[in-house]
Amino acid sequence: MNSMDEINLLRQAQRQHQHHLMVRGIGEEIDLEIGPGDDPSFSGASLVAVTSTHDAVVHADDHKSLLIPCSQTGAADGLAPQQQHLAQGEEEHDGMLRQPSGHTKKKKKVVKKWREEWADTYKWAYVAVHDNTTRIFCSVCKEYGRKHRRNPYGNEGSRNMQMSALEEHNNSLLHKEALRLQMASKEKLQPPEIERPVYVKALSKTAASILECVLRRDPHEAEYIQSIQEVVHSLEPVLVKNTQYIQILERLLEPERCFIFRVPWIDDRGEAHVNRGFRVQFSQALGPCRGGLRFHPSMSLSVAKFLAFEHTLKNALSLYKLGGAAGGSDFDPKGKSDNEIMRFCQSFMDELYRYLGPDQDFPAEDIGVGPREMGYLFGQYRRLSGHFQGNFTGPKIFWSGSSFRTEATGYGLVFFARILLAEMNKELKGLRCVISGSGKIAMHVLEKLLPCGAIPVTVSDSKGYLLDEDGFDYMKYSLLRDIKAQQKSLKEYLKSYPHAKYIDDAKPWSEQCDVAFPCASHNEIDQGEAVAIINSGCRVLVECSNMPCTVQAVDILRKAKVIVAPAKATAAGGVMHGLTALTNPFTCPGVALGELELNPEFNLMQLSVEDFENKIQDAIKQTYERSIKAAQDYGIMKESPESLVHGANICAFLNIAQAMADQGCV
């Protein structure tokens, strides 16, 4: 029945029955009558009750619901059985309606189900039983009557009629007064209990009080809270033995400076966009800040603080001391042209440049920021600052520092894995290795595993992971590198090697392996994936990305005696490589290599590949030894799966705490 037929039917009913609308008082029942000429499809329909969106502001014993259509009695798509309460659809009419002809006819009144398209229109309505009668109520006023009705003649009516009924109700004084009283009484309502944003470990009283202070101050910064609770847990024996460190830790957990700024930019179509920029200078107690810039939609202040805190501890653990920082933007460079990325980077640097400098803060690469982005950022920094701070070698300008930088972090991770396996009287040769991610670090991990005789079998991207059961060799690695350079999907690999598999919407942790290298992003391994790693036979997990495991996943891995090498320690190779900063405020990821470059007596450009790798291995070995010694000094045995994590955190904190104590309360 179309709208015109319904309107004509209404007019005919008015002429024949002389039955005009009456103004009814609040609380009066509305008869929804149906006759021979009305739509018969609704005569026997049932009501399905759905929890109203207004439940949070009404009494719990009110049975509020929306009305939605149901194809079968007692069932509705997407509803739990306990939600499928059926309201009575038909009742016998207790009165007779007089006809002009003098004879009477018995009619039925019925509360019918509504069409699916009306569901959103009637969010204000719910069904309840009053005086043994099913009625339609207003969710705010909790009343029924003329101003809370559908079409009083029983059929559905047109959409305009339905909307008019809703507008009439919403504009009524009764509704507005009920809404005002409801808002005024919100303060008296018991607020719902909000679930903690992160899983919190059981800690000692002192450590728990420190973490509780951070939770009260920043309850919604889940990533940052997760990163600090692991450190606080590691420092429990330190705080018990040296109570003077409690106040120092409380000061350390509050960043020195946080910058949030607007980044406007114009796309190629001339349309304006606005993103948000971040930079957190966490600590300068040991020296100028250093840390990455990340361009990714997930970037937030919480992520920036967590990354800056991780960089602070990484740099403190290295031989050459630096402060820690991190930042970036929620801008997504994927799908953007070079000109759009250039305009964004220039706008980003227009604000950030005033906080950078060789004695203050110098950025490095991170997710979404590579050589192209760093070039645009450095060019705008040079333009605004008015001077060039960089290195020169012959006719080529190495403004971004050492040519070995991109390899340093990935190579260091493999060297760290060799040290761990040597302690177990094993070597990498012949071991199956699973790698997540396919960025710079992941590709250099894969590259360095090949000469070690290992068998890397996976890499991954945001859509899934690539599995080659035969393992990648040098030719396959070269193909993968070309695919990534052209920004193509890993599925392109299957065209050359059809025996390989690409698994969509999955991670590689269920594949059989001996060593795992998570190189993708933070929290990529949760509880279920930790169990999958254990079942796959993995016994060593080398953290490549910052905080790749959730707190629960770490607990599961430790209980299974899986050795977890923390990113703070494994990044020591990369820590070598960002410190041209005394002459250049722009570096690439890593720590030790850059710190060697900061030494004016050291010229990394003169190193051969062999010397370069030897320097990284020395830095890795010293970091491992210092971490194990710090753990043993506070009663954590070397054989414990937690020794390396706790030792790295303790060693890094003690270095920072000593500097903070010497410099006073600043």
C-alpha cells in the first residue's frame, strides 16, 4: 500500500465514521484500531523488545525497548534470547464503534510491530505493560497518550506522518520538562564503574602507590600506563633497598615537556586539512633528547609519551648517554603524493623547529617517517633556522648522518639473538625464524639472518602475512625489497614463487619457529597469540618494536620459560647510530651508532663494513652484560626468564636516577 492509498483511506474513514481526533490526557490509553480496509500484514504481528539507548538514565526496573520487525515470532536478528521478550500483539476490543448506518462492528485493537525503517525514528519509544495492557511509552517522560502515538487509525501511515508525531512529542512541554528534570538529576545518579584502560599487575604497596598516582592523573593514556607498569614492577627491589629512589621515580614518570600543536596543510585538490602534532621531551637528565617521529593515524599523546619513555630508558642503557623524546602526528602518509607529504612536513616543522637543536632535541625516523619525510623536514628546518648543521663527504651531503644507519638496528637485533642462543649452547644456523612487519628494521633483520644460516619464513604487512616454508634466500630477499620499494602488496611475491602462501587478516605467530622477531608495532602480541607462539615451539622472542607484547602476553611467555629480550636492550645496536646531532639535529633510528658519531674523535664514515659490525656487536654485548649484572645485584638470578627485562630496566633507571639526584629537584 503506497502513501497515497493510506492517505485516501484515512480520509474515507473520517467521512464514513465521523471519527475525529480527540485531545486526550496524559495516561489515557490509545486504541490502535484495525479494520477490513487496513493493512492485514500487521494484524497478527508481534512486538520484539530491544534495550533502549536511554537505559543509562532511567530506572532499571523499567522495561524499555525499541520496536523492530521480526520475521519469526519470538526471534530477532542480532538479539540474545533473553532480550526477545514478546509483547502481546492482539487483544479483544471491549467496546463497539457506532457506524453512521446504525449497525455496529467489532474491532480489534493491537500494538503492532513497526517497520524496520521506522526503528531509528522511534528511539524515544519503548513497550511496557500497564494495568495488564501493553502500551507504548516515551523513554524520557515514561508516559503514554496522544503525544506518544503512532497513527491513531491503526495503519502505519506515511513517513511524514510518523515524523510529525515524533516532532510533536519532542516539542511538547511535557517532554521538555521531563528532559530538564532528568538532566538536573544526573548528579544524583550513581556513575557507572569505568573499566581500567589497561591490565594492572599485582605490585608491592610502594610500587602500586606510584602507579596509582599515574592512573589518577592520566587514566585514559593506556599505552603510557602499560609501558610504565612493567618498569615499576622491575624496580620494586630497588625501591625497597633504596627508598630515596621513590621520589626520583615519581618525578621521572612525569615528562619534562609535552607539545601539542595544529598542523594545517593543503592537498593536491586545493582542499585544506588539519592534523595534530606531538612532541614529548621526556627527560634531559643525561643529555639532549633524542627519539623518533611517527606519522600514523593511531598517534596520540599517550603513544608519544610511551615512546618517549621507552627512548629515555634505551638511551640511558647505552654507553653514550642521551635523553629521550618522541613525537609525530596522526597524519597518514599512505596514499598521499610527494607534494602533499612535502607540504605536510613543512607545516609540521613550522611549529616543531623552535623546540629542536643539537643541545636540546633531535628527531629520528619511525613508522611513516623515512628518508623522504626526513629530507622534507630537514629542508624546512634549515630554512627556518638559517643554518645547515650536517656532515659533508666529498660532493655528497650526508645530512642524515651515517650511511650505515638503516642497517644498525636490524643487525643489532640478530646479534642479540646470537648472544642469547650462545648462552643456551645453540646457534642461529638451521633455526626457523618468524618475522612480523616488512619495514626497514624487519627487512634488515631478514637480511642479517641469511649469512647466519637461519631460515626466515615469514614477513607481514597490515593486511596479513607471507609464508614461504622453504625460507627466504638472497634472491627472494631482493624481490621482497623491490616490492616494498615500489610500495606494492606482499602478494606480489606469489607471482614469482606460487608455492608460498599469503594469509589474509592474520599474524604469523602460529607458524612453527624457534626464534620470533616482532618488528611491526606495539601490542601486536596478545594473550591468544602468546599461546600460539608457545605452541609453535618458539623459545626465544627478540623484541624489535617498542612494547610488542601486552602485559598479559608477557606473563604467559614467562610462565612458559620463553626468553624475552626487551626492546630497551636489543636496540643497543641502533643506539649507536643517531648521534650526528652535535653537528646535525636530524638522525635516523638507533642509539649506539649515533652516539659514536657524536664523539668528535670518531668518524663513522671511515669504518669498513666489518668494523661497523664489530662496533655494533661490542655495544650489544656490553648492554647484555650490564643488564644481567644489574639483575643479579638485586637478587634476580641469570637463569630467570625475567632477568634480562628487569636488569635492563634497573640499569637504565639507576643511570638516570644518579643524574637526577646530582642535579637536584628540577
